[in-house]
Amino acid sequence: MNASPMIKTGGVGVNDNDIVFEISSNADHFDTWQLGSTAGVMDVFVSGDGTNYMAAAIALIDLGSTAPATAVVVTTAGGNYGIKGRWRKIKVLQNGATAVANAFLIGYQS
């Protein structure tokens, strides 16, 4: 039986590179992630060793695209995005000056 999902809601940002969500423990319990927001743009950074984050944001799959497997590096407001992988830590940052509002991040174990 799969574990209950990790659900984070209400994420906000005001300035570029503000941390919207940071999962610093138990992130490696989940391998499928979904995220989005009603306003602003976000990007996602991951850490495989639990200490160092990758220098570049990872590609996200645009779950609302009519072309399945459309990869993007940043979200758009109102979009729904997914990533698949298992990391020690995950950090979601605001990208740009437009404030992030009502962000969500959900982790599943497939």
C-alpha cells in the first residue's frame, strides 16, 4: 500500500528567489511530485546528497499541455506541473518579480 501523500499548500513569494516551499526532510519518501500556483512563476531545485542543491532548475512536465511530455523550466500562473524522481531535498523558488500566490506542492509514492 502506498503512503499518504505529502501535501503543502498556501505557498507564497514576494521577491525573485524567495523560497515558496522547501522540503528538507522525508522528500526521498516520494518519487512523483505535482506543483502549481494561481499567480507568479516558480522553478524547482533538488539535492541528491541532502546538502548541495543543483545549480540549475530541473525540467518540469506541463500537465496542462496538449503535447504530453512538454518540458519547461519555470511554471506559469494557473498551470499544473509534474516531476518524477527521488531526491533528498526539494526547494521551490519564486522566479521573477511577480508574487507567487496559493502555491501547492504534492508528493506521492508510486
